[in-house]
Amino acid sequence: MLTKPHFLTAASVSLLLGVFQAGAALNPVSQDRSVEASSSAAIQSTTVPDSEGFAAPDFGHFNETADSSALTTLGALFVAAFGTAEQNSRLTPNRVVATGEATAGVLLSAVARGTGKSKSESLFQYEFTVATPSTYSLLGSVDSESVVSGGALIPSLETAVVFEDVGLGVVLFETLTFDETFSISGTLLPGTYRISAEAWVDVSQASSASQFRSVNGSSSFELDFKARNVPEAPTQAACLVLGALGGASVWRRRRLA
């Protein structure tokens, strides 16, 4: 009496394949991504403010620009302040890409009791978990510059990229200057990690009664983080089991024949 050959069902194959498929290396935990810009221009007792800001509501693509501009006048005299913050960031299961920039400036004609202020910030923060050992690479750059005239003060600038092991409380990488490129790689063990980046400019300048003054500052960051799961022993075991079961089916079919 012939017995029906034993074959792996589609469901069994799917189950085994699920054991060793790579899948997502980065599992999202939280995100904080935003752009903000605020400015104010004042002459004597008259102050004109302006501000704008946006924040990412979820883990989706975030591409926003916040602008602010303020102008106040006294006859032909004026104080103007302006700022812009931009960010374009994507969070995917195996890659994180983000660029951000903040600019701020103030223009002041020769006027008594004039003040211009502007502040802008592009903030990026993403926390995620790694379930299995994964290789990674992180590359990018930070940059900042400022230009002043008329005896104006240099603006406050900051830009940085930081990569942390949250569980161990260890900083794995941090930019050390405001103008550098970087490229690192390694292996991550299962745990919780965080990538942070910031571009920030703050300008506050009083006018001069005798000369024109101007202040301009900018900061920016770029980062590209990639991760890939490292195959583990269970993956290899699943492949062996799959091969053995397939071989057993073929052997049985030939024997019965």
C-alpha cells in the first residue's frame, strides 16, 4: 500500500523562513524632532515680535522649515531681525538620515536704544532598540559660521551629533568641534540607543548711535546611520532543519516508489 509522500506545507516553510529572515534592525521607541525660529526688533518702547515652529507628530518623514522676521522703524532708522530653522529627516527600519540647519541675523541702523534678537533651532532625537547583534555605520558632518560688522558681538552658536548607549549610559560618539566630518562603524549588542543632533543660533545685539551693525550666524548638521542584523546560530539551525526536512521528503518518496 502506497503512503502519501510527506512534504513541508506552505505554512511550515513560511514559519521557518520567518525564523531566519533579517527583518528590521532598528525598533523605534521615541522621537523628538522640531524646528523653531523667533525674532524681535525694538526701537525705544516699540517692539515687534515674530515666531514659528513645527514638531514631528510621529515616526514619519519630517520635512519642515520655520521662519521668523521682525522689523521696526523710526523714520528712516530701523532694526530688523530674522531667523530660519530647517530639518529633513527619515526614520526607517535599517537607516536614519537627517539634515538640519539654523540661521539667525540682525541688522541695526545707527539708532539710539535699538535692539535686535533672533534665535533658531533644529533639533533631532531618535531612540530605538536593537533586538539582535547588528553592524552599524554612522557618517556625517557639522558646520557653523558667523559674520559680524560695526563692532557687533559674535552670536552664540552650537551644533553637535551624539550617539549613545542608553542602557549602559555610555556615549559611543560625540562631535568635538563645530566644524568637522566623521565616519565610524562597529557592532551593536541588543539594547537601547539614541541618536541626537542639534543646530542652534542665538543672536542678541544692541544698536550703536553712530554706526550700522550687522550679525549673521548659521549652524548645520548631517548624519546617515545604517544598521544590519548579524546572522545568529538559530538562523543557521533553521536552514539546516529546512534542508533536512526537504531531504527526508525526497528520500521517502523514492523509497515508496
